[in-house]
Amino acid sequence: MGDRDYQSIIQNAIGSIGKELEIEINSKDIQTIHLKEVVQCLRRSYYDRIEPNEIERRGFNELLSGLLRKLQYGSEAKEFALDDIKLKGQVDMMLDDSILLFRSAPEGLENPHASDILYLNACMWIYDKKDGIIIYIAGDKKETTFSLTRNKKMFEEIIRRVRVLNDLLKEQKVPILEPSTECSDCQYFERCFMKRKNAKEMSLAEMLGMGKKD
Ligand code: SF4
């Protein structure tokens, strides 16, 4: 088999395909906010536009949703107008007037992820559909399905978050931390949570007279 590092070759392949399949966001166009940006932590979405770090992808099953979107199974991106802001969403598949989302998941998932519920619910308003389904596919190929009927209050919360992100981008203010389980996989974890440690190290360096260059 030689000395080749197959793990990093696979990782690079996943990374390249993942980039191709990502929802394209024009970071300069702050009047168009993507649904993906407001169902996740707003600070993460802000950094993705202003000062991005690459995300590390873990496996091919994470690419499923992007592949389906690319194949456009009746799921062209759609916009929802909010005065001068556009909220843009895209479903993975549309079937029999129902919206379908596909996500990878750990085995034995008992409840859908909050961000997926928010995404699906908002899509039902954007596409004006009453029913939606999230299909989670685990590593052992087992599927877990959750269905949802649309909820106005939940969509109003998304609209509020769209306006908040738009305002903060306009003012170039970093959104507050939104600590959650998302943080452990987030590419900005160090930026959010390690500053204090760096600050301490800096002040120690300064105390030793090594911190400032004139
Ligand atoms: S580490 Fe957490 S709070 Fe910070 S950007 Fe990522 S998800 Fe948001």
C-alpha cells in the first residue's frame, strides 16, 4: 500500500466536494440573508462572512443534503421579502407537495435538531407548503423520520434573527455568543472561548517586559 496517507487524501476529497456543494453566500450582499445563516449561531454566520475559517468535514454522509440540492429535485432556491431584506432558502427535495430535508445523524437519534426544525419550518413558509419531513440517516444506514406542520411563531423568530444579523452586519458588530452543542464542532471555538487565556498570556508577557515593541 506504500506510505501514502489515505486518511488525509479522503479528508481532502470530502473538503473539496463539500466546498462545491456549499450554499453560495455573497458576503458583500448583506441585504440577502440565507436561511442557513439564521438557524445556526449568528456569531458563526457573521464570522463566515467577515473573517471566515474553513470548516472541517467528517464524512461523505454530511454531503448528502448538498448533493440533493445540487441535483435540484424540484427545489430551486426561493426568496421571501422582508421590506428591504431578502431571506433566501432552499430545500433538499420537494415531493407530493411536501418538503424533504436529509441530514446525517448519530445512531438512535430521539429528537430532531432544533436548527433543522427551524430550517424546515421556515422553508414551509418560504415555499408556502403545509407539510415537511426531516430524514436523518445514521452511519449504519438506518433512517429516522420526523414530520412537522408549519408554525407561525417559529417563523417570526427566524424573521427577527434575519433583522438582527442584517443590523449587526451593517454596523460591523460581532453578535453575542450563543453557547450550545454547536460550539464543539464550530471552527470559531478558539476565537470565542480562548481569548481570555491569550489575554492572560499577553499580560504576563507584558509584566515580564516582553509584550510591547516600540
Ligand atoms: S463557538 Fe459557539 S458561540 Fe462561537 S461562533 Fe461557534 S457556535 Fe457561535
